[in-house]
Amino acid sequence: MQSPDLSLDDFISRFQLLRPQTRLGTQNQRQAAVLIPVVRRAKPGLLLTQRSPLLRKHAGQVAFPGGAVDSTDASLIAAALREAQEEVAIPPETVEILGVLPPVDSVTGFQVTPVVGIIPPDLHYHASVDEVAAVFEMPLAEALRLGRYHPLDIHRRGNSHRVWLSWYQHYFVWGMTAGIIRELALQIGETP
């Protein structure tokens, strides 16, 4: 369980010292990346978006800024930074990249790489009206509290998989986003 007074230095140290467990190959081939923006504060925050209700896929869901890798992107990190700039106006040069988590498969056929970065506290977010309905910050210590995530086993097309569910204020955090946050919590958590 994470301390309610998790400092940014503690988070950075744990993230950099504890290597993520690698997963055996993912099934999806199309590449995407999301930025996990940690806000630099005495008590750091986790920046999240709520997708526009008008989108074809994942409408209204809570998500990290991110999307498919373009042919112009030099890397997965570049893709995550480009998407964060397009979706919420985070200037790429203001992001201090800490590293990446192992990729996860999305239900839409993408292999998604989560990129962890620190952003300044005084950025003015300008949500893309076409993609983002809201931008909000959740205390990092609260986001990384494992007890807030509840499992739901889903059976689809003969396969079973687990998704994670959580609430923060009036936002329902679930699916890949909740799974990524939970994975980050497991990585920086207490060692057994």
C-alpha cells in the first residue's frame, strides 16, 4: 500500500530502481503509445483525460493522452509526446521522460506502450475539443493505492480476461487505463 504522502523523489527512485516485469509477447502488431503524465508537485498528481463522447472508439472513457504511432514519429516516446501535445497541449520539451512500462494489448488491436513522464505543475491544458471532454488530476498516492482497483473477469469470443475498475470523484476509471495505473503501482510498490 502506498503512503498518502508519496513524494515525487520517492516515486522517481522507485520507478527507476525497480525494473518492470517483462511480459511474454503481446499478440497485437499495430503500435500505439500513451503518456502517463505525473505532475511535479510536493504531493504529485496523475493527469488523466476523459475522451469526448462523440468519438467512435472508447467514447467518454477516462484515458491517458496517446494514440497510434504515425510514420513521422521517430519512436514510441515521440508518438506519446506528439499525442499529448495534440490532445491536451503538453509541450514535448516540458516532459521529463522516466521510462516505459511493458506494452499491453488493447481490445482495438494495438500494442500500447505506456511512457512515464514528469510534467511541470503550471501547464495550461487546452483540451482538443474533437478528442477530449475533460482534463483532471488525481493525487498520485491515491492513484497508486492498489485497494482502489476491483477486478472484473470478462469472457469474449471464447477468451477470458480480467479488467480493473475504479472511481475517482465522478470519473469511472477502468479497462486499459486502470490496468496501466495498477501495473505502475505494482512496479513501484513495496518489494516482497
